Amino acid sequence: MILISFYSQTAPHTIYIENCRTVKTRTLFKPTFSQNPMAGAAAPPPAPTPAATVLPNPTPTGHPIFSRVRLATPSDIPHIHKLIHQMAVFERLTHLFSATEASLSSTLFTSPPFQSFTVFILELSQAPFPPSPSPPLFFSPITQTTTLDLPIDDPESETFKSNDKDCGFDVLVGGFVLFFPNYSTFLGKPGFYVEDLFVRECYRRKGFGKMLLSAVAAQAVKMGYGRVEWVVLDWNVNAIKFYEEMGAKVLQEWRICRLTGEALQAYANPAI
């Protein structure tokens, strides 16, 4: 008997031949044939997914606030007076506060800026400050934009609306710095002494105090002065750290000596 196996496109077969006579045919299995001649090859990898196109967000993130440092004018006296009182409350020195708007008006702004008592005002707005219509005579305002995570809620916005009407939008007073010339005999140069630096509570820790003090330091450099100095309360560790970060040295070995009140008046008629 002869055994012959073969395949067709329909099914494989086995044929048994005995004495030149076919005995039987048996189907072994019935495979499935693909019409694609490449069916046995590995499938090509899928095409890569195109990268998503990221469009710019038309709405800027954060909350921008626009700040400006400018020279104060006599019209700022009411705001300056309120700021000084708030500073006295913060420093726990209200028992020493006796200044009035009248006393400030009679003593400030009696000399050109930087020759005597000078005040810089910090202003803030939700819109950019316009450029000055004409070149300032003594000081060009300094502007800055700060982007905050959250908007600032100013509970005293009505009280501290600026008197500057040239902007065409609401401007708020956020702080001030008062300084005047002094003199260093060791350096043989004048300098500036900062009497007060104050930023209202809702605007603190946002860089505005640094903006005010930097404006004074920049003016000192511009005028060729030798230094800028001030005092700080020993319990105000946040202020001390802030000043040190700005590069100031806190002189531990010095103490303030002051004659005031009756102790000063005792010298009205000095003994000869």
C-alpha cells in the first residue's frame, strides 16, 4: 500500500493506494487561507499619533497689579497722616503719636525734594500707569508690574483712593517712605536717613516695601551720597530679615539717644 499526502486550496488529503487502486481518501484538516499574500508577515506598527497642538491661552494667568513710586505732594497729606497713624499702631507706639494734618502741612514740602524732608508715595492699580505727560523736574516715577496668585482684597480702598486724577481709573495709596539728608563725617559725604517706611497690611510681602526702599537707595547713588541708614525695632524680626536680604548691616553695637518732650524743653534757656 502506498500513502500519498497532498494539499489543495480547500483541504489537505491523504490517499491510500493498494495494488494501483485507490482505496480511500481522508481529509486531515481544513485550514483557513488568507487572500493576502503577506498574511504570514508581521503587521507593521501603527502610525504615531500626531502631537496635540497647544494654543496659547488668550487669558493671562495670575492677577497682575501695577505699582508706582512717585514724589508726594501737599495734596497727599491726608493719606500720609493716616499711614503714619497705622504705622504707630503696628509698632505699638500710639502713645507717642501726636502728629496732625496741620502739623504735617506746616513742616513738609517747605523745601525742594531731596534737600530736606522728602516723601515717596506707593500707589497701586489694576491698570497700567500712563507715562508722565511731561518730564518730571525732580524725580521720574518708578513703575512695576507684579503678578499675584490671588487678587488683593483692600478693605480700605475707599479711604486710600489717590488724589491723582490724571490716570482716569482708580489708584490706591499703599504705603510711603519719608527720608531726609544727613551727613557722615567719616565718609565726608552726605547720605539719606529714612525716618519712616510703611506698607499697608494687605500689600505686605509682595515686594512693595523693597520697591520703596530701593527708590531711596537709587536716588542716593544718583546724587553721589555715601549711604542710606535707618533704625528697626528689635522685636520686628521680619523687618530685620528683610533689610539684611537687601544688603543692609544691622549694627548691634549702636543705641539710639533721643532728647524729646520736657527733657528737650529744659534746654530752652541754657545756663550761661
